[in-house]
Amino acid sequence: MERLLAMMMVAMIASASAVFAGEEGEERFIQGIISSYGTSSLVLNERQTINIKAETRFFDSSGNDSSMYRLSEYKWLYVEGTPGEDGSIDAEKIYFLPKYISGKERYRYEYMQIP
């Protein structure tokens, strides 16, 4: 049942990503649920590959330093990064979220840049 609920949430937020061009180039922001993960990458929303680099920084939902060891399936994340050549995202920052953050709740998470 939990997996079914997670899958339904993924379908609802499939459009919860955005691409913005800035002074430093193109950046990508995405919120999603972990479908699978490893030491060098993870998959959000069953379709978006996120590459974890040595420079990738991890944070809790309050913006405090955290660790990649908190990764597990079905956890919610917010990722900031740059597009990879293969359509993946090279993560610069990964935030662990308590749940899906709706538009009404985003004011509580100052780092979130999804419109």
C-alpha cells in the first residue's frame, strides 16, 4: 500500500521540476521521491537520474549539513544541479525533505526555487 501511495504521489508531481538559466549557466531544480539509489547516482520519480559527485553537498530540510548516508528508497528530496550531457542532473546540493512540499508550504523552505 505504501508503495502504491508513493507511486501516486510521483504521478502528481511529475511536473515539479524546472529549468532556469542564470549568470552561471543553466541550473535544474527538482523535488521528488527516491526510486532507487547507489553510491554515485540515484533515480527520482522513477525517471530522473541524479549524479552524485564528490562535490555534492547534503542538507536536512532546515538547511543544516547532512550526509549521503541518509539516502534510502521512498525518501523525499529537493535537488539543485546542472544538466548532464545524457539528460541526467549533476547534483550540487541535495536536501532531505520530510514529505512532498506543496506550493503553499514552500515559504518554509527558503532554498526551494521551484516556481
